[in-house]
Amino acid sequence: MKSLLHRHSTISLLLILAIALSAWSILISHPTKLDTGNRSDQPDAYMEDVVATIMNKEGNPSLKIESPKMTHFIVGDTTYIASPHVTVYRKSPQPWFINSDSAEATKGIEQIVFSNNVVIHHPSDIDDPKTTIKTASLTIFPDKQQAKTDDAITITQPDTTMHAIGMLANLNDGTVQLLSQAKGDYVPSS
């Protein structure tokens, strides 16, 4: 019974993976093309109601982007992302979630710059406490699993609130380096 359940779970997982890869392939190969004439300052493609999962070399999800609209421009190979909801998967069981009003991805997804009301959240797991970081802008490098900002940040964890100017975060191991003017408040829960 146990091996039959394991076999059905494996088949179901492979089927879901195949469907996700097929959907991503369709999105990549069939974005809506726009007739821009010869103007390079106009978008060349856009997608609406986007849910895209990027897989790593091992076939595991590394990044998921959800957005009501993404618009691509040939100049600078830049994609503007409206109201992005990004999930950055890592070795830990819990991923990082990043939301903002807008974002701009360059050279595919080599670098993504989030702006306006940026919130980074990580649920608690075995190694790290629940963490929420708020800032005005954030740049992530998905392949390097790094995030950085030079703006003011507020980090909230259970019983602790920290403020600083700038940070460099390793999203894979959960470490955050505060760059300057760091101060914190310990507020024990009642």
C-alpha cells in the first residue's frame, strides 16, 4: 500500500512538473507581439496574468513571478513588472516572498529591481525566525541568491525591530548584513 501511494505521489508530482514546464514554455514562446514600427522606445511584447516558475539546473523551482502585467522592451532587454509577487526558493524549506508596487527585470532575470512599498517576508523555519523587511527599493540577483538596497530598511522579527540604512542579504542562508546606522528595539511579547 505504501509503495503504491509513493508511486502515485511520484507520478502526480511529475505530471504537475510537466504541466508547469509546458505553461512556461508557451509563455516564453508566445508572448503577445506588438507592432512598434521602427521605434525602439516602444514595447515589443507583453503578457497579462503571469504566473511563471523558473527552474534551476537540477529541475527544482528557483524563482516564481506572479504579475497582472509584464511589458518587455528590446532596448536594454528590460521587462517592467506591475505589482510583482516573487517567490525566491532556497535550500531551506521556506522561501522568501517579495512584493512591491512595481519592478524592472534586466537581461532576462539576471537582476530584478523592486520599487515602491517593497516588502520581503520569510516565514519561520528550522533555522530562521519569521522575518519581514520593508524598504523603498530592493535589487535581487536570483542566480546569486542575493538582495541589496542602499535605502532605509525596517526588519521585524519576533520580539525585535531593527532599523538601518542599506543591507546586503544572502537569501540562501538567511543572513542579512546591515550597512549603516543600525539600531534595534527589543520588545518582548506579553
